[in-house]
Amino acid sequence: MRVVRTVPSTAARPVALTLGNFDGVHRGHREMLRRLRAAADARALPAAVMTFEPHPREFFAPDRAPVRLTGLRDKLRLIAECGADEVHVSRFDYRLAQMPAEEFVERVLVRGLGVRWVLVGDDFRFGARRAGDADLLRAAAGAGGFEVESLDSVLVDGLRVSSTAVREALAAGRLDLAARLLGAPYAISGRVVHGDKLGRELGFPTANVSVPRARLPLAGIFAVQVHGLAAAPLPGVASLGVRPTVKADGRTTLEVHLFDFAREVYGERVRVDFLHKLRDEAKYDGLPALIRQIEIDCAQARAWLGV
């Protein structure tokens, strides 16, 4: 999949396009990408996606913006897995925020991307003051030479699929619900980096995975599977949080203890699938109490994973 960081002044070729923030690439997004792929194939066009960095709400109100479900790397990986040919990552800045919706259609969609078919979600808004929507696109379609479709909300167990619903499920420890909304377990990917080696001293060596953002949508102790270190995913138990028993700096860390695994993996990129929440983080009265709790966590994770 080709990733493009700028919108050209003139399109090299026409495309079928869907656009949005795609945070989490949940089942609603996946249905949009499925429809995009089908429409592109039917019209012999490349399947293109346009997304925005940073998230518009991060640009306007960073202190009140929602916690991101995925960083850009994971978002692009998930979009690629859904069959897109190219992704245009548009920088959301003051210029784009102030662009009238009609100008966005003409300058970006028609001239810059050469759209021939466009799909948007039922709640998608664009342009200055969020004035653009599917109806505005339909009004411009004739003169612009493109078709417009909109996708109704996707429901799972009667619940509207949205990034907000996924965040709420993760915050509540409902990883089963989050997985149903996403279409896959919630995951974080990153490189294994050097830590303070405390887990090894306690008898539970851990892989310390670099986390992509300071704010994450979940925290606690989890039964997990780790991809990228072996032919099959490896089972383990993970701590995601600030480690209040041993650290006072409040920095979020992701540590994974892999069961029956001893190979050095520094520098390798892994994906951690969060399958079941065991408990919240807690501060313990010294390392012996922490060790006893880790033993319990490992036993519970093994039992849940069946290993």
C-alpha cells in the first residue's frame, strides 16, 4: 500500500475514495473499506483512503481530545489489511481547518485526488465549521464528475459501532465487547526496549514494549498474546500502567511476561493483543507482596488462556 503525505495540485489518475479519521479501524470502518474495495474493483480504479493527522479534535482542543485507539503506524497497517491501494495522510492544520467545504471538494477531492466515487459515513463532517456532509457532496457530484455513497451506522448486538463505543468498552475492562466492535482484539504494537530489569530480578522477566502515546485507552493487568516473536502468537501476562509500587514518575509502560519463553528479543517489533482484563493496577506494600500478586496474575492468565 502506498502512503502519500501531501495532496498533489493535480491528480495523476482518478480514484475511488473514502475519507475519515479511522481511529481504531473498527467494524464500521472495515465495512467502509470493504465497500470501497468493491466499488474500486467495479470501476477499475485504485482504492484510496484519506485520513487526517493529527485528529481534528486534537488540533482544536488537545486537552479535551479523546484518547486515541491507534497510532498512525497501526492505523495504516489495519487499513492496508483491509485492501486499500493508497492512503493520503493529510496534515490537519489551520489552513485545512479554515477551508470552506466547497473549496475542499473542488481543490482536494476533484483536482488533487481525482475522485470518481466517494464514500462517507453517516456522521462525517468536513470543511470550515463542519459545514460539509454527504448532502453537500451529492450537490457537487454532477459538476465534479463523481458519484457519492454514504454508509449507515453499523450495529453490533444493537450497539452502534464507533470509536467512542470502543473507548468506553476498553475503559470499563470489557475487552470482549471491544473486540466485537473492532472485529479483532484490541492491540498495541511497538519495539521491545531495555527496561530497568526489575522483572528479571523478581523472577518474572518481561519484554518492555515501547508505547506509542502517553495516553492510552486502557490500563491494568491482562492476559495477552504476543505476535512477531515466533510462528504462532505467544501467551503471557501484561502490565500496562505506571507501576505505582516501584516507580513514582507516572510514566506509562507496557511490560509483558511471556510464559515458557527465554530468548532475548530487544529491538524486535511486536504486537500485543489484549484478550482479558485480570485486574486494575494497585500499589503494594513492598516487593514480596508484589511478587505474590504476580504469581496469582500468572496463574489466572494461564488458566484463562488454557496454557
